[in-house]
Amino acid sequence: MKGFDFENSNLSEKLKAVKSKVGTYSLLRLVVFFGMGGLFVLAVAESPVWLLFFAVSVAIFISLIRKYNYQKDQEAIYLALRTMNLAREKRVGRNLKDLDAGGEFQEKTHPFSNDLDLFGDHSLFQLLNHTVSKKGKEILAAKMKSEFDLDKAGAFREASNELSLKSEFLQAMESIGIAFYNEEKSTSSWIKWLEESDKSNLLITVGALLGPIGGLTLSVLIYIGIVPGALFGVWILIGMAFLGMVFKPLKKAADSIPSRHQLKTYRYWLAVLEMEPMQSTLLSEMQAPFLTKGIKASTLFNQLDSLGLWMQNRINILYIPINFIFWTDLFLFVRLVSWKKKYGHLVAHFPAQLVEWEVLISLGAFENEVGGSGKIVSIEKGIKAKSVSHPLLSPGIAVPNDFEIDGNQRVILLTGANMSGKTTFMRTLGINCVLVNLGLRPFAEEFGFSDFQLYTSMRNADNLGESVSSFYAELSRIKKLIDRIEKGEQIFFLLDEILKGTNTEDRIAGSEALIRQVNDTNAFGIISTHDIELAELEERMSTVWNYSFHSEIHDQNIDFDYKIKRGACPSFNAHKLMELMGIRFQ
């Protein structure tokens, strides 16, 4: 934005300088204010000539207020940039503890969000969220949980790639939101007010013209002694009749118009958006409503802010006598009606459109800060990953893996030792699918999948309040999966430690039955299990393939390489782990 600095370097020095300017303008403003008072007294007591100097002092005072407000806004932006720098460090280092976890968006019954750490502590939401409004968070969360749509994802990927290269634009939009946004009032109430039509009649219009002229004329005539001062009382009584006609609509407008901070946020956001060239189809379409002809969208919010400030100051002790003398409420009402008639319906759509930009900014900022660099590859059937890793793990810790499942496979049986990486790998595939669906680059060298919907069953906890055991909870998840795949849906499923809540014999029999049931549908996926007996299915079913994670057992420790391998796991480590935890086997 012209006039503001959004560069996030040397913030300590910049803050020190801007605070010094704020202090200077504050002192000068106070001095000029008292000077105005003195000049006004001289004008009344000595000579009207002093009114000229009073007018000059008023102009200086207004200029100082504007400069003071500008420096305060710049200070707020610098403080927001400092907050953003700290958040960026946390995201890059994957130290997400103090960031908004979006816990209110967790949903146990959702097809995949609860199992893939999309929300909650150390979640994708904490890496991704750069929104400032409640509605922005809700739309971002809904997009994270949305059904897969590769065509829509492609449009968002083009947009997020472009935004990721616009560092200053991203910093400007986010810092403005952090610095100024304040949801004191619901947007729905004032948007409803914007879309309502207020009507002015001829009597109000005449009063708006007559008030200033009559008030000024009467004041001069009384001052020079031509008419008695008692006429002021008559004038005020007449004015009260006029002012009564606009009292309720002005009060409603004052109650409806959002706070100055909220309007300032919209105004500054629009000023940034108006100047930023956009190339991608989606960004151009999203920007188009703000590129209004004849008058800038930011100017419209500036006008609304001015009208709102005027209305809020109507209860000011200095405004009340001016209003009674010059009937200024009538002029305010006429201006408000005219503005709403011209621009009300247009401006009413801007807040919802700006919320969508909050989501786009989050996508672009994610790519700019911590995003993956993977190439999206086209897959006819299945999923393909080269050097894929988990975005919530630090890049220096995450172990990448290659993996592919195509139309010749229905079920990947994933066996392996405890803590060897089975569940993390499944979540890695799932969360990268979510990233791609969001229009973001995957954390892989190459990644792609066909047109399917994702379904997981990993975290199946009991619920005492609902008298639900963990085993029943898992069966309920599997039942929903079966219902969907038997309807012919294309499903990619991730089932972790299947049927773990029952005995070995029933678990093996139930797992084999489910695998055979899946084999006759459009679904495919990965099932992890500790039952090595199921690995024999590969010899009997061409669509079942074995993969595994291994561990290397030593005297005092167990080593893991976290690399997926073809074939069943040759050994398990539960016995050794229990020994290391202090359990003595006789």
C-alpha cells in the first residue's frame, strides 16, 4: 500500500523511530489544540479578525491528527509484522504449540480429518492458518475438510503458486488484518442494513439546505445586534421538529455500521488489492469485483468510515449545539441515503469476498513459508509418490518414501514392527492428498492420485458417555466405508491396525473377509496389521500386495530406518520393547 512500509526487516529500529514520531505529533497536537482555544476566545472577545487565525489553527490541527493517525497505523503494522515473524519461526521449526489449533473444527465422524491431524495440537491448521476473522477460519477449515475435486484444486494451485511469489503483498494483507481487524459487530447486521433502502423526503432535503444557511445567517444577525438572541430558542425548536424525523434512522445506522477498526481493515485491504496485478484465472476473478469503475472500492469504505464517524460523534457534547443551530443531522441523513442508494448493494458483497481472500492469503503464505516443492503428476488409477514426507515433521527429521498403488492392486497389506512408521506413513499419504486438494504443492519430489475420495479409520476411541467401546467405534467407521464403496464410490482408504479390539482368530477372519469384499468394488487402499498371517493373501489374491517397515533389534535398543519395503515384515519387536520397558520374561 502506498505510504505504508510492509518490509519486515529492522523492525526494532523502525518501531523506535515511529514511536518517537507518534510522541512528537501527540505533543504538537496538544499545543495547537490549546492555541485554537485561545484564538477562538480572542475572536469572540476582541475581533472577528482572529477567526482567520483560528481557521488556520484548525487546519493545522487536522493535519497533525492525520499525521498522528498515520504513524499510529504504521506502528500497528510494524507490531503485526513482528508477530508474523515470530509465528513464521514457529511454523518453519514446526514448534506449533502456541498457534491457533482450530480445535473447534475437529469432527470425529468426518471421513478423514480427525485421523490426519488437520486440527488440534501440532496440526496442519496451525501451519496453514493466516486468517484473522472468525468467518475466514471457518471457510478455511471447511475447505480443508472438503471432498476431493482435482479440477478445482488445479485452479487453486495456480493461484497459490502465484501468491507465494508475492511476499510483500502477503505481508501487507496479513499484517493489516492482525493490526486492525476487530469483530465488535457481526458483519451480517450491517450488511443487512446496507441492502435496506432509506428514503429521504422533500421536507428533509429542504431542511438540510435551510439549516446551515439559516443557522449561519441567524448567528451573524444576532452577533451584530440586528435581531435579539431569543430567536435562537425559536430556531432550535423548529429544528428539533426536523431533526426528529431522522433520529431513528441515524441511530440505526450508527448501531449497524461496524467499528472504525473493522472498516479500516477493509479499506486498507482493498487499497492493497486494487494495486496488485493478478495473472491466474482464479485470482483475477476474485479481484475483479473490487476494480470498480469511476470510484475505487477502498474509497467507498473510506466514505462509509467518514459517515460512520460523523454519526458516532453525534452524541459528542460539542456536536449537539452545532446540530441544534445548523441542523447537521439532516445533511448527514441526505448524504447517507444518497451513498447507500449508489453503493450500498455493491459494498454489501465486499466483506464476504474479502473473507475468501483471507483463505487465499493463507494458501499463498503457507507455500511461501513452509510449502512443499513437489511436482504434481497425472495418474489414471491409484496413487504415486516419490520421496514423499510428512509436512508436520521438521524437514531435517522426516524420512521420505517412495510408494505406488495402481489399478492392478486393491489392498496394500502393511505389516511392521511397533513404532517402525506404519501409521505415520499412512498419514503422510493422506495429508499430502489433502494438500493437493487444497491447491498446494505436496511434500514430495513427485505426487499424484486419481479421482477418488479419501476415507480413514485410525483413531477410534471409546466414549463412556455414549457407551461406545473402541471396537464398536471402529466397526462403525468400517460400516460407513462399506456403505460408500458398495454404492460404487471411488474410495482410497487408510485403515490402521484393523479390528485390533478383538481376539486374533476373529481379527484375522474379519480382516480377510473385508479384503475380499473390497476386492469386488472400486475402492482401494492400505490396511496396516500385526497379523502376519494375513500376508499369505498375496499368494491367493493378485490384487493384494505386501509392504512393510522393519526394525533392527540390539541388546539395549531398537533401530528404525522408517523406509517402506516390498514384502511382509520378517520380524516384530514387541517382546524386546517390553523388556526395555522393564518387563521380565521368565
